[in-house]
Amino acid sequence: MVDAGRAEVYAAEAAAFEGTDLDSVRPFAEVAGAIEAVVGGVWWPAIPVHVVAARRDAGSSSARRIEGETTVIRLAAAQTTIATAAHELAHALAGPAAGHSGVFLAAYLDVVAVITNIDSRDRRHHLHVDQLREAFDGAGLTAGRRQWPEPPEWIGTAIVL
């Protein structure tokens, strides 16, 4: 099966996030905690997500649906970054058939908006969403229509974790 747009998405990610703290390798527990904060939040639809460390020799991370609706995100050691977490969560949100389509791109933008604004002491507002959207535009990628609720605008409000 061909995943149209995959190479373009990877190039856009590099353009948007390379050199930022979203692309910095962090401890597995920190990245898994960020994923759990998004999935446990009020915005996330009822899509179960389980996060595990990938095999030691794994070179890449993945998100796969198992047992109906549960998505298992496997994070490779070299990819324990917030950017990778957002990418894999976008696959969980968009669904397994979405690949790197416009629906996936919409999910990715929404997940970045949420994951970069969880910590009320370090909110990024729309900074990284705008960076990613501009990178998508530069790569000729267009986000599709979301099939889930729009993320809440948390700027200036408290979030209960």
C-alpha cells in the first residue's frame, strides 16, 4: 500500500520542528506523560491509546490499531520527542486508514495545538501550529476536514490535569 504524502510530511516536520525543543530527545517517561495528558484531557475523543517503548533496535516509532479501537504507540529511543508524540497521536486521532492524508494533517495540527499548551507555565499558544501549517503549505500539503471536535482555546485559562 502506498502512503501518498509521507515523504512530504516528514520534510514538513523537519522544516517546522528541527532545532526546536519539540525535536529534542527526552526521557521516555516524559514523552509518554505528554501523550497521556493529551489522551486523558477533555478534548480527546474516546480513542484508547497505549504507549510503550519500541524494541531497542527499532529505528522508528509507530502507531498501530489493535483489538478494534485501541492504538498502540511505540516510541523508538532515538525518537522520544514531543514532535514524534504529536505525529503518532495524530495517526491515532485520524484513524488507521488516513495514512498521511489531509485528515491526518488536520489531526496533526490539532494535536500540536493541544500538546504544546498542556503546561500552563509553558504555553506555546499557536507558535508550533503556525510553524507546522506554514511547512505544510510550503510542501504543497493541505489539511482536510477534522472528524472530531475542534480543540479548545486554552490560552489564558487554567487546565486541570
